[in-house]
Amino acid sequence: MKKWLVVMLMMKQVLFFLLMIAPLLLSADSVEANKIACENNDSKGCYELAIHFQSSAKVKKEYLNAAELCAKSCMLGYADGCTDLGLIFYEGNAGIKKHMKRAAYFFAKGCKQKSYPGCSNLALMYSNGNGVKKDEVRAIRLAKLACDHNLSIGCRNLGVFYHQGSSRVRNYQKAIEPYVKGCSGGDMVACSNLGVMYQYGNGLTKDYQKAITLYEKACNCAYPQGCSNLGFMYEKGLGVKRSYAKAVPYYRIASDYGDPQGQYNLALLYYTGISLKVDVPKALSLFKKACESGYEPSCRNYRLIKGQ
């Protein structure tokens, strides 16, 4: 192995911001009842019908029906309809192009009418400058509004802004409370992120045991980064006896769920032969997958090995 190959097993916290839409599949009778209600300008009937079509959509027509029904429910004053219409423009679906400015407009409209997922989604857009002018202070204000109304993802986002934001807003102490609240509310990203803070002593006394407990919770609830983080603790012997045998299964779980850090760490073990039989093709495949997810260290390793 050439000395300039990137071989350090790194701890990278991937922060996910889930835009929220609840799946809802209705019975045939309920579909018909909601059609009648919507025709009579019942905003909730239109909305529930929209979610049904979006949840079951297999063809372009059903996606368009969902968008039209969300638009109607929003026009009739149903706040979640506005938020979900924003989501449709944010993601883009069959026949509907992505349009970030429209997404921001409808998230704002939903938020103003107390659809707090709309507030959280809009906060994300302001934090990234996506479709709106970047404004971290406004992002924090919107995420706090969502968190104050017990939206776990809003608490997570608020924690992220304080934990990972620019020097203008970064405040580890302020990140702790929303992470704790988000984690308690079932947001596993918040749990894993809080674990990172304990691991590195970001605003907290460094405590590997608490970090491990939080990573285990996240991993057991199928959050792959939590599994990858847990594998890292075993690989490095942080708070536990060093054990590649225990690290590898967690890396495999993370990798199988598409986590680029898990793929990267597992690839390194296959390439170096540490605890696993050397398998360069397998390592290359994993480096490539992690690279395709945007993890640059994996891209560098892939290019270096392919160039040998």
C-alpha cells in the first residue's frame, strides 16, 4: 500500500434534514368520501386525498393529482397542504420540476399558518441559502419555533445550526438542549449528534460511555451513522476494549444501509487486511459507493487505487 493512501478511519458526522410528509393510504370508501369532501371545498378532505395519491403514486398522473390537491388544500387554508406542496417543489416528482423559490414560498405559507414542519424545512433552506438568501439567524429562529412546538426534527435542526453552523452562530452549549429534546422525541440523528458532542467534548465533559449509549440507541433504531460511529468507538478502543471483531459488524450495518462513512471504513479494512481478508475489488466497490454519496476521502482512495 502506498504511503499516501488515505487510511485513517475518520469520524464524520453526517447530518440529515428530513423533509416531512406522512404516508397515508386510504380505503376505497375513504378515498370516495374524501373526493366528495374535496369537491365541496373541504380543505382536510383535499389534503388527505393528496397524501393518499402521493403515498401510492406509481404513474405521473397520480403525482400531478397529489400536487393539485395539495395546492387546493393550501388555497383553502389547510396549513399542512402548503407545507407538502412546498415539499413537492423541493424534491421534484414526475412531471413537476424542482423549484426552490416556490418550495420556500409554500414552506413559509405553511409555517405562518402553524404547520411546524414547514418552519423546520424553511429553516433548512435559510441555513443553506437554497432558494432564499442565506440567513443563519433566521434559520435558527424558525427551527426554534418548530422545536418549541415539540417537532423533534426542528429540535435536531436547531441543534445542528448551533453545533455545526458558522462562527457567527456556533454555540455548543446552546446545541445541547435541542439535541436532548430531539433525541427524547425519537429523532435518532439528534441522538447520534449528541453522542458526537460527548465523544469530542463539544460543550460537554468528554464522556465516551455516554457517547456509546447514544450511538447504540441510534443504531438500534436503524440510523446507520449511529452504527458507523459505534463501530469507530470499537475500532479505536474509545470507552470500550479495542475490538475489530465488534467494529466490523457495525460498519457492515452502516454500509448496507448506504452510509458512506460505514462504506469507507469497511473498505479500508478490506484493503489493508486489518481483521478481514484482503479483498481489493470489494474495497474498490465500497470506496466507489461512498464516493458516489459525496464522501471525498473515499473518492481520493478510489482514484489512488485505480491508478496503481
